[in-house]
Amino acid sequence: MMTKGNILKPLPYRIHAICWTIYFIWISTVNVYKYGWGHLPVMFPLGLVMLIISYLNRVWLRRMLFRRFSTGAIFTLLSYFLLTALAVFLLLYQFPTELSRRILKNPQLFRSVDFVIDVLTFYISFALKGLIIVAIEVGYNLTLGLFRHLGLLRGQSAESRKTQLFRDWTVHFMGNLTQSFTRLARKRSAALIRIDLFFGIQAYAMRKLNFGNSMLGKLEDELFYLQQLMRLYDERGIELITDIRELNKQIIPIMLLSLYKNMIKHGDFSDLSQLGIIRVFSDTDKVLISCRNKVAVESAWIFEDGGTGLEKLMQLLRLEYGEAFSLIQKTNEGIFYLNLEINF
């Protein structure tokens, strides 16, 4: 089944770089042929503006796909366009430079109708490139999915997909942890303790990357390193509650750590009267994990869009446990709830 994540999967960066390189070589060659070498200085700032506008529109289009119509999104786009028009007006007419003198015959002569036409033409031509990028990505992913569905393209085996997904997911976790480490190491006076905790967690993740026949690990180890991660972040707005009757249950490594890291990344814990909760229960038949936290303002759009940063975890659970698990996640009045049940 093609999910939103599959349909909007970005093309590799090298593909973007190759396409833009070919495009800029072409338009630079044409402009030099038509206007001479003196036109090249104009191409550099215009190329930068083109990339910014194209990729901003690409980001907004990707967010708007599969979402309900929002007047707020339209207002944001309109505000952005008006700011762009103001910047162009100030650059070309109010504070004329060598660039404006190359683009305009007479920067001192301003006609509002001509200006509106020029700005609309300028903006739409660049914005359309963002639309084309999204269309190519969606078209490529849909075609790939169709070929796989028809059996014309052999996909990876479930086991190799699971292995690759787990490794990508673990490396992503390690990268996020490394990015936040400098800030954590400087926090208060326990820098050496934090360094020791950081390298201990990274070593655990590295060991799990080099698994043999099975990637699964003990719940006991996950709980231990979750507590180490909680000590590292020292976030007093999150409480861990456990009811463990079976420590040897086999679960996906880094799972509890990633759930906690996701809470830290997207949560608001400024109000200590409203604690975030991560609860773990296990017995001979099942493992239950639940999370609850207030969503930070800057992360609200992710949850409104139906995302939670846990899409790879969902894929791993499906590949490992099949129908023997359930994951329910929802956001209600700014509070994120997650309930995971794994049956054995």
C-alpha cells in the first residue's frame, strides 16, 4: 500500500544537484550568448533567489498535500508573496544597484502595473519549478510503487528491508543525540558524567547495529539505557513508570530510547504540574508502552499534518511483529498520546 511517506519520498540529493547543474549551465550559456559575459553577475543572485523560492514552494506543497484546506496556510503563502514583492520593489527601485541597472532600463521610472506584472511573472516562473520538483518526486514514487505492485520490479526481501530500516533508524537516533550533545555537556556542572552517559549510549547503539541472526534485544537492556538517556537529558518534566514482570522479553532495540527522544524533541515541559509520562508494562504475554506529553508550539504543525516522527518505528514493528502489535497515536487539545501493545 502506498502511504503518504512513500508517495512524498524525496529524490536523492545528488539527483537534485545533477538536474540543477545541467539547468544552470544551459541558461548561463544562453544568456552569455544573448547578452555577453557581463550578464553572468546577474545570474548568481538570481540563481540563489530561484533556488530559495523553488524549494520553499516545494516544502509548502508537500505539506499541503493530503491535508484539509486551511485559510491559515493560504494567508502564510500570501504574506510570503507580498514580502517577496516588497523586497523586489526596494531592491530594484528604492535602492538601485548595479544589479537593478542591469535588469531595468531605467530604475527611476516606476509603473505599478508593469511592476505587478513583472513580480507575478518572476515569482510564478520560479514557484512553478518547486511544483515541478514535487510532481517529479510524486510521479517517480507512484511509478515505482505501480511497477512493484505489478511484479515488474523486484523489491527487497522483508528481512533485508527490516535490516536496512533498523540501521537507518538507529543511525538517525545516534545523529540526533550527537547534535544535542554539546548543549547537554555544558548544562550545569556535571559535564564529565554527561560525557560518560553519552558514549555509553552510543556504544550500546553501535553494538545493536552489529547484530547477528536477530536484531531484537532484551527489554532489560532497553530499560537500563532508557534510564541512562533520561539522566543525560535530565528533563524533570518527564516521568518513567514501570511495572515489569518479565525482563527478558525481546523487543526492537533503541525503541524506548527513540520514544523518549521524540518526546524531548517535540514536547513542551515548561509546566511541571503537567508531567510527560512514559509507562512500560510487561508480563509473559505482552509488552505495553504508553507515552503522553504536551506538544511544543514549534512542533504543532507536524502533528496537525498527521506526523509524529515515528513513521520508521511503525514500519519496523510491522516487519517484525506482523499483526501481533497495535500502535495507536493521537493528538487531543495539544496533548500527544501513544499506546503500543506487542503480543507474544
